[in-house]
Amino acid sequence: MFVDCGAVLIDADAISRAVTAAGGAAVSPVARQFGPQAVTPEGAMDRDFIRQLVFDNPAARLQLEAIIHPMVGLESLRQAEQAMRRGSACVLFDIPLLVESGRWRQQLDKVLVVDCSEATQVARVIARNGWTPEAVQKVMAGQATRAARRAAADICIYNDGLSLEELELAVGQISRSFGL
């Protein structure tokens, strides 16, 4: 919706998926760190294997982040510089692990958090990814709390029970504060 208002989107999760896809820059380092079982027969990082590994082993999670996060950061910076050269009024970074990373906040003008109840979050992940509730809860337990995410926010949209029209109205109002 912000892109529809004129923002340029830099999606950290999409970048992460690209560097871990077949032929991606992170695949070989991930295989070296975690073994050949960390890569699918198609040559992509095996997301199910890695998810199980890192959420059962905090040290493995840090090792994975040490491989992927710098690549995501560099590509995000490249895309942001490209958007700025084109004269974009607003560059919007979609950073799922903003609070956990500890490094993004100081690089941003404003932080917008889209929040919902934990029950809604679990239901949405189950619907989108087909995970079990237990798997979603395990991932959430390793992430920043709702309170920590809201505390990092300059602006918060509570997107629990909003219609698309209500959400579009909120985005339209907020987009003006972003220079759109």
C-alpha cells in the first residue's frame, strides 16, 4: 500500500530468500557451515532443515545470521542508494527482524510497526505457510516481543480486524508523514 502511495520498497525478507535460493550467494557458505544436508537437491538452502536447526540451537542461529545478514544489509544499501539516485521521496525498508538485529534503528528516519495480536499472528502464519501452531510459536519465541517491537516504533498500525479499506485509509494518512 505504501508503494501505491509512491514509496520504494526494499524487502529484507525477499533479499534473504534471493541469497538463499538456488545459485544465491549464501548457499555455499551455509553448506560449509551446516553441511550438505542444509541444501536442497535443487541447490537452495533447505529452509525447513535450517529452521529446525536454528530454533533448536541458538549458536547455529547466530552462525546463520552471520552469513545472511551482511548480504541482506549490503543489498539493501545498494537498493536504497539506487532509489535515492532516482530521487525517490521515500524508501521503505521492510525488515522483519529490525528489533532483533540491533543495527537498523539508527539508520532509519522513522520506524512503522504493523502490529496484531499473537493469536492473529499465529493464524496468519498457519494460513500463509501451512505450519503447525507449535512451529509458529517456536519461531515467535525466538523473536522480539510485541512490546519490544511497539517500543521501537515511531508509528504503529494495529492491523487486527481492520478491513482493507480501513488499512488503506491508515496507510494513506501515514504516507503523508513520510513525504508521499
